[in-house]
Amino acid sequence: MVAPTACRPAGLPPVFLSVTAGMTVICGDPDGDDWWMADVLHVSCTAREPEVPSLFHVVDVDSGTLRWVCADLVTHIVPGG
């Protein structure tokens, strides 16, 4: 698993830069206990920086709820198996 943003060494890029559609991720507040697991459906980038994701369209794996989440709320990438 990729370390949360708050625990990553200074030289490593943020976790969300590695996220692509089809991945399963952990989203939530890095400083709190509120988190959820989601499957990424779509990665949205900005016109100003087309290489950097800003929003993810995800589906909550527990409830099936569709959400748009800010990229910095992705704290972990769940390894595929």
C-alpha cells in the first residue's frame, strides 16, 4: 500500500498522481478517522495542468454511492490482486 500523504517522505510525489481509472483507492481526511474505499471510474484534470488529476469520479464500494472527490483526499492506493 502507498503511505498516506501525511506520512510520506518529503521527496515523494503525492499519492493521487499515480491514480488511474479502474484502481481501488482509500479516500478520506488524512488527519482524521473518516475514510472509505472506492473504485475510480474517471480521472479529471484541469485545462491549466492536463497532466495533474484534480478530481476523481468514484463509486463507494460499500454503499454504491457515486461521488466526485478532490484528488488530495486520496490517501492510499489499494494493490490489485
